[in-house]
Amino acid sequence: MLAGLLDGLFNGISIGAVLLIAALGLAIVFGLMGVINMAHGELMMLGAYTTFVVQNGFKQLGEQWLGTYIFFALPLAFLVAAVMGLILERGVIRYLYGRPLETLLATWGVSLILQQFVRSLNWVLLIGLTVFSLLFFGALWMLSRRQDIDRIRNWVVAVMLPLSLGIALATGAFLGQTYKLAVTQPWFGAQNVDVTAPKWMQEGLPILGFQLPYTRLFIIGLTILCVAGVYLFLQRSAWGLRIRSVTQNRSMSACLGIPTAKVDALTFAIGSGLAGVAGCAVSLLGSVGPNTGQNYIVNTFMVVVVGGVGKLVGSIVAAIAIGTADYLIGSGTLALLLTPVKPLADLFTFFATTSMSKVMVFALIIAFLQVRPGGIFPQKGRSVDA
Amino acid sequence: MARQFGRRKFLIYGCATFGTSILLKACSGGQPTATTESPAATGSSATSVASGSTDTIKVGILHSLSGTMAISEKSVVDAEQLAIEEINAAGGVLGKKIEALVEDGNSDWPTFAEKAKKLIDQDKVVTIFGCWTSASRKAVLPVFEEKKHMLWYPVQYEGQECSQNIFYTGAAPNQQIEPSVDWLLQNKGKEFFLVGSDYVFPRTANTIIKAQLEAKGGKTVGEDYLPLGNTEVTAIITKIKAALPNGGVIYNTLNGDSNVAFFKQLKGAGLGPDKYPSMSVSIAEEEVKAIGKDYLKGHYAAWNYFQTVDTPANKKFVEAFKKKYGQERVTNDPMEAAYIMVYLWKQAVEKAKTTDIEAVRKAAIGQTFDAPEGQVTLGNNHHISKFVRIGEVADDGLFKIVYSTDKAVEPIPWNQYVAETKGYSCDWSDPKKGGKYKTT
């Protein structure tokens, strides 16, 4: 009985930890900044693909290194997703602050672009894109130092765009013709790729007749680490203070000399980076493919909304609560516990399949949000209206 | 000033998007999959069809190239294009080259129906090769019946269907599921736990398995279904442990991403193939690669074809495929079925000496082909006879064949274990019998 209870508790927490680590980045991006980032799942996917690339790199190095690849993959996944987040923020989202509908559509579009990008990424595409951005943005950057840039910008764009495009296309076509399959073959393709956890992580820790999978333990540890890191960063560092002040009152912070644009970019990059870490973590449990992100996006929004937008602690409680509820209902544990009460037990037995437990959890969430629309920890005070 | 600013921005972004899209398109155009015989069909107008139809024969390829199912369907398209290329290289059909028009069903079933209509009405193709999921097949079925057209379907499916307008070259349940259950009962144990994705194929398949287990003295100790794309399987693993405390057979009809999560977490929970052998019907060579062979080693899969099948036709097929698409690519069962169906269609056209759909449909029945899996015959129920094999995942990620039927198994589309269809059969060679008639 004790073992069963412990097993249930551990499983609930481990499902919650996956939810939480996936939602943590969104809790910052959506919770603190108010940006509805539909591409959050795709940033996770980029993290997962980074893990795949690092793993393959370590395979080349040899067997003795393979066990440690995950520790290199984590920071790299953070970095890749953060850079992509930075590009996304600078390129798209900063023009759309305060316009949630447009943000939603734009980031959804970005998510589709990213999905197709990993499907068709090959040397030709990569080199073509690099050549194009070097030529086009390089020219813009060089000319931007001229005095009369505003006057000639139209002409620069009109000349440079077709020119750099032409060069990029020609380079791509030339490479494709010369090296054929070697450069035109997609790196990853539409198929899922395999991320295999290091050998020591594939088994589990046997306790009291059941087994705690090491991957789950690792993810729980990683989640705790990330939450602690985010908390310390926001509460104890100078940039954290700036982030909090900007999210509370943007114009006042700007008046006081805080570079709000920089703060926005940094916040978004950190949120995206956390998505990358989450992607690395879930690649140990689930599949890695272009659609990986879509499997998590709904759950992450659910966690943030139930927890209360803008509160990290809310996301933590919500993730654990949803994870545990999902497990207890889906595995039939609740039905077993309620055996004495016949009608309730029957009800929960009906919901004790994985797909039906989702129905039940969602129904409970809807009911909960009817009672408390602000989530578990609603925001209070003047910042709510801002 | 403000207006000019807006116009300038518009110009910049307009150019940028236009440019990027051209760039992307050009790059994807360079890929080997979109070879010259398959221009992106979207642009072809009615006039080009009229002029083109004189020297080429147009066929449609309708699969998901984007969305969840793209993972699996992309490689089937590759196999179909390989077959078409081989046929063209050998002189084509009736002296004409085959031109394949590829349409993307986008993993969305209404889109499949729309694209099927487009291929039939607008592009005037003479046949369509396509679909993967049963849901997409069910979505296009009314289109093909209304237009009296022809679909070739290459994937193993749950049976319980026999349309005049479809040729099924994948396995019917009696050519995959039923023999594998028999094999498990003989070799691995009597207690089964059924896991599947939550849609039509796993649910129908599990109904059949349950009926079969009951008839043969096995026992179903539990079943559970995961929503498609779900990767949280902790609850299912708990249930398996509770239902089979001393080990037993897991029969797995999960599809797509859930498989990866299932096997990764199964190993983490300590449920290995020694005590909990699993039989999968949706895991082939491609999937083994995507899941990771470490997780799958020792588990079983039931198919009609594995890359390791030892026939001369298969050696040729694997070699040609690797040469065209790269050495690290693998071949699998649906790809082989897709490869077969293009050839069967070609033979039917050659026998009928026309591409007229009715004539080809008649000529197709009775065609035999020396397929990579062995010699197969297209029966009068529009399904083909197939060899049944069971493979165990080996160290190299390919399958070690542990069981194989010595001759091709005849297809039975209407299941004989399920009460509603017991005693029914299908025969399109006799107009009085049709798709579902009662045998006595």
C-alpha cells in the first residue's frame, strides 16, 4: 500500500515536472510579458533537435563520451532556442506588443515556418539563407551609417534585395548542380529522429518493488534547477529587477531610464531558452520530430492559465496539480481508492483510460476557471488593468 | 511622412517575403524528391493537361507531405516514385511515359477528399496511388465511388471494407494481426494487454484480437488507448504492471509519436522484452530508426515484408532505393506495398491495352507480381495475397525474421472473428456478388 502510494505520488510529480518544464518558458513569455507565443512548442522542438545533433556529434567522439552528451546538449539547446527567440522578438514580436491577436497569428505562422524549416533544412538552404542575409543585411548595415540613409533606403532595398536574392539563388543552384545529393539531401527530413538517452539513464532505480526511471528523476531535478534559477534571476539580479519593473509598468520604467527594448529582448530570449532546455528534457521521454512542439503547446498554455497569468508559483502548483490529477484518474488509482463509494467508483472507472482522463481533467479545469477566472494565483493590484 | 513610411515598410517587407518564398521554393525544388516527372501539380492548368495527355499517362499520388502523417507517408511517396521511374526507364506503359502528379493531403482528411477531386476532375489522372490512415481512406472513398475512379491503397489496415473502387495492397487483418496473435499464443504467453492509439484502426484491430483470444484460449487482461500524438504514458505503464504483475504479452497498435514515448518509458520503468515481450503492427524499419534501437531491441513486429527478407527481387528493390535516396535510408512494409501497387497497375494497364478505368479494373484481378516479399496475386476481392512474417529487432536496428509463412496467405477483408461480418465475403469478378455477400 505504501509502495503504491509512493509510486503514485512519484508518477504524478514526474508528469507534473514535464508539464512544468515545458511551461516555464511560457510562464515568462506569456505570463510576464503577455505575449501569446504559439511558436513556444517549436522552440522546444529546436532544443530537441539540438540534443539530437549533439548526441550524434558525441557518437563520433566515441563510446566513453556518449554518456555525458546530455550535459553539453542542455546549455547548447538553451543557446540555440534563445538565439532563435531573440531573432523572433527583434524580427516580429517587437512590432506587435499590445496587439495580442496579431501576435497570436504571427507566432503561429512562425511556428509553421520553423516546422517546415527543420523538415527541409539542407546545405543548399542553409548556405543560400546565409549568403542572402549576409549580403542584404550587411549592405543595409554598412549603408545605415551614411547621413542620407533615410532618403536612399528605398533604393538600397530595391537594388540589394533582387541582387542578394539572385546571388543566393545562383549559389544554391550551383551547389545543387555540382554536389547533387550530398548537399540537397535534408539533414533531418520529415521523419522523426532518434534521441537515445545515455546508457546510465535508460534504466531505473528499484525501490520497494517498483522502479523509478532515471530519466524521470533527471527531469524532476532539472525542473527544480530551472525554477530555482529563474526565481533567483528574477528576484536577485539587476536585470531581473528591470524585467519585473518593465512588466509591471512599462512607461514608468522607460521614464526612469530602463532600456525597455533591451529588457524585452532579454526576457523573450530567456523564455525561449528555457523552452530549448525543456525540448532537450522531453526528447528523453518522447519523440523528436517536426511536430514535437505541437504535442506540448496546449498543455503549456493550460498550465500557465490555470496557475494564474504572471505568477511563476502558480505555474508550479498548476503543473503538479494537473499532472497528479491526470495520473490518478487515468491509471484508475482514484477509482480503486473510491471502491467503497459505488457510484463514484463507477464514474471514475469510466474515465480511467488515458484519453478519457484528458476529458475529465479538461472538464475540471473549465469548471475551475468558471469559479476562479484568474487562475490559482490571480494577479492583484493596479498592474492587472495595465 | 507617415504615409511614405508605411509604403516604404510595405515595400521592404513585401520584397522580403516574396524573396524568401522564392528562395525556399527554389531550394526545395532542388531536392531529389521533386524530380522532373513530378512538377508541383498546383500550377498545371486544363490546357497543359490536354496537350500533355497525348504523350504521357498521368497518375496521381496523394499522400501527406506535411503534418503528423508526413513522417510515414513521405517514404511511401519515395517508393512510388521509384517504381514510376523504373517503369519509365524500361519504356513506360503502352509506349508512353508515366507522369506523376503529387498532391499533399496535409494529414487532414477533408483535404484528402478535396485533393482527390482535384486530381480526378482537373488533372484527369487515370488512377491515384495514395492515403495512409484509415481515416483518410474513409474520407476519399465517397469521392472515388461517386466518380467511379480507382485508388490504390498501400497500408495494412483493419479490414471490414471492400470497395470496388479501391485496390488494397497492404495486409488485411488475417495477413498480419491474426497470425501474429497465434504465434504469440504458441510462443510467448496467454495473457495479453492491448495498447493502441485512439482511432479507428487500433479499436477495430483490438476488437478482432479480443475475439480471437477468446476463441483460442488466451485472455485479454486490459486495454487502453492514447490520443494521437500523446506522449505521456505513465498511467498506461502503471496499468500494465497492475494487470500483468508477472509479465505477459503487450500487443501494441500505437501509431506515430506515441510509440516513441511508449518504448522509451517502458524501458525506464523496467518492463523489458524478456518478461513483457511486445508485438507491434505499426513499427517498421523507419520507426525503429526514429525510436532508437536501444529501446526496441528484443521486441517483435508483424509485417509482410522486412528489409532483411532474402529474395532476389528484394535485393534489387533495396539497392535501387538506396541508390536513389541515400545509403542510410531503409525500406519498410508500406513502401514495399506501394512499390508493388504501381507495378500491378502497370501490368493491368498492359493487359487491358488501355488506361480506361473499367477495363483496367477488370484486368487487374488475377495479376501476379514477383514482389520483394515473394510472389503476390491480386485476388477478386481487390486485396492481394501476402506472406506473413514476424521479426525481432536486432542490434543493427533491422529485423531478424523469426517466423515466416511458407506460402502467401489469401486475404480475408470481412473478419470472421467479429459477429457482424462472420460469414461474409467479397468478390468483384462476379457482378452478382459484389463487395459484401453472404457465403453459405
